[in-house]
Amino acid sequence: MIVMKFGGTSVESAAAIERVAGIVKARQERTPVVVVSAMGKTTNKLLAIANAAIHGERHDYLQQIHDLRDYHSREARRVVPLEHRVELDRTLDEHFQELTELVKGLAVLGELTPRSIDAIGSYGERLSSYIVTLAFRHFGMQAVHLDSRRVIVTDKRHTQAVPNFPETYSRLAAVVPALAQEGVVVMGGFIGSTEEGVTTTLGRGGSDFTAAIAGAGIGAEEIQIWTDVDGMLTADPTILPGGHRVKTISFAEAAELAYFGAKVLHPATVVPAIEKNIPVLILNSRRPDVPGTRIVAQTVACENVVKSIACKRKITLLNIHSTRMLMAHGFLRRIFEVFDRFETPVDMVATSEVSVSLTIDNSQHLDTIVKELRQFAEVESEKDQTIVCLVGENIRHTPGVARRVFDALDGINIRMISQGASLLNLSFVVAEKDVTSTVAALHEEFFSELDPAVFERNEAVHA
Ligand code: ASP
Ligand code: MG
């Protein structure tokens, strides 16, 4: 069995669903279990409807529900076989009537609780999974719908519910392989329910998490996350086009990349798969023949020192000097206490005896933070900085990486440098205006030669 997860854009229209059906059909002999997100921006729309309701905008929320029904019905009718149209309409009616009742109830109460947010937010995946099931039948597959709330059991932390793994795994193992005998199992991502059967959700973007949980529960041979990129690249394509595809990457490296700005996948979501040693593949639904990127639990042997260059943009650099001489202790504590008080995470830190440089991503409280720090230190802050991060497990045992970086960046002002404690990254800060030339120079330095076992050269640009 394999798990195949398709996000909102992959199921946003009849044409997109047809493409998904083609991809799944071509892999039918591997017994796919399909996890889908809500169609397009449906989750956002549902939350907007809930908000309109509690603000008493009756005309507005009724109109939005109407539009959402139209959208689902229009796209679904194009991919649902004629003989199932009556059933489709009935099911849409049922769901949208229920939703309308719920929303009207909220309007009366004028209050939105996390529990009602989940109740309303769940409709996106409940509808998309049902529609995709019927569509698969239209495109000549046997398909069975599974309401995820039967198998994904969570605690009561609505909008951020945490699965009860033993219970969820045992239900998945009891239900899914048996259903898979009848056809392709289709289930909605993101949603679950408490032991008592109350609907919950796993947090925004939770469908990847559902896919990993489902894969772990059924002992899938592989989990495929279908997106709109070819996988992980050696450089962020919005900064440097023409990066090479990374064919295999370790979970630790992928996590590091995600932390430093690569948006392909949130690593926490695939932990259940990695714990069970199930590889996770990132694949492109617009180019299904590209083999994508495989994320594995173990380290990946590689001739190259660096696997990828990630960037975290629009960060703020703070240089903090102690005004009193060498305050022996307590200086760092006082500094971090300020960031803590304003709930501002610090990303990178470098220290010397009397000064500390650090970066923050969220500059919402910057002015107040600087004011507070100035009570005991001199502070300079600079906006529009970028963290550039080299990631690769080989960095830890290859001498001379920093020298290569400095040589390659001759003439570019490096504002701060730090080697993460994980030892699989080397990060430094440059001004936003230097980011393109920085990434280009490093890419040239570290990826002119490629280990063919790990990278697929992008011939288009580097021919
Ligand atoms: N539909 C949910 C969201 O938009 C979950 C997901 O798409 O992963 O957050
Ligand atoms: Mg998503």
C-alpha cells in the first residue's frame, strides 16, 4: 500500500481532479490510499463564513454559503458519472443544509468557539473526499470513501488537535487494508474526532500530517505528497532559478531546510512516517513523471558537502553591546528575558564577551524590545537582512567549508555567521540587496560538481 496526498490546488477544479485521477490510476497496482485537502481555498472560505456569522452579517454569510455550494456542485458535476448525479446532489444538499443550520446557530450565539471552528472547517475535507471518490469511479476506478473521523482519534484541543496515536493506528490497521480490497480508499485530510465522536482538526495545513499518520498506521511502503514543485532543489527558485533537484535527503536535512525557509513541507508533519521508517516523497502533480525528492530517516551518503541552500528573508538583525564592562553573568539572561516577554522567537545567535548579535523574524514588537534592551545595553537594529543557510550532513565532518564560503563571497559583507549545534548547517546573514549574488556565488561553489546518486542536474540552465 502507498499513501498519496493531494493538496487544495490539486483538487481545486474538475480539471485538477481529473489529473489526480490519472495519477492515481497509473499507480493502482500499488494499492493507493488517497488523502485529499479541501478543494482550493475552501477552508479559508468556511472560516470567513463563520466570522461573518458571529458578526451578524446574515446576508453576507448566506451568500457565501451559496457560492461555496455552487462551486462544489459545478466542479463535481463535471467529474461525477451521470448515474451518481442524484446521489451527489442529495449529499451536497445534506452537507450544505447542515452547514447552514450550524452557521445560523453561531449567528444567534454571536460567539465562535474552537469547537465550532472545527465543526465548520471540517466540511471542506468531508466534501472534497466524497467528490473525489465519485470522480474516481467516473474515471474507471473502484473507489471507497472513508470518513477520516472514524479512524483519526484526537484529544480535545480543537483547531490544533493531537492524535491519540495507539488508538488511531489500531483503527487504521483494522479499517483501511480491508477497505482497500474493495478499491482505492479516499479520505479527507485535516479532520479527526475525539473519543466521543466530536469533530476536530489537526491545525491548518494538516492534511500532510493525516497522510503521514495514515501511512504509519497501515505500514505503507511509501507516502507521496503531491504538490506543484518538482521536489526540493539545491536553491530556492524564487532567488536563483535553475537549482538542481535533490533526489534523496535525510529527514534531519529536510527539517533544517524547512526551518530556514523552504516551504515545500513542514517536517513536523511527517514525523509519524519517519519514526516508522517509511520514506516520504515530494512529487509534482503537473509533472508526474519527475521522480521528486525522497525524504528518508537515515543519512544519505553524498559526495557533495552541501545538499541545498535555504534563505530566510526579511529578518531583522540586532547587535547588542553591554554598556557596562564585562558584566560577568546575567547579561544573556536579561537579553533573552526581553524577547521572551514579547513572545518573539530568536533564530540565530552569535556572542562575544560583551556583545550579542541575533536575528528575529517577527519584528512586530521591535521598537519596544529595543527600548527595553537600551535600559542596559547599546542596541543597533537593521531590517531587510537575510539568513542564508547551507544544509548538509557532510558539513559536520568536512574541514574548510567556512573558508570556501568566505572565498566565494569575496566582496559581500557577511554580517554574522553561526554553525548550528546540529552541525548540519552553516548559516550567515547578508543584506537583502546581496541575497541573489550570495546564493549565485555559493551555488556555483558547491554545486558545479554533482553527485549523480543524490542530485539530478537541471540541464535547462546549466547545459
Ligand atoms: N484544508 C486545510 C487547510 O487549508 C488542511 C490542508 O489543506 O492541509 O489548512
Ligand atoms: Mg497544504
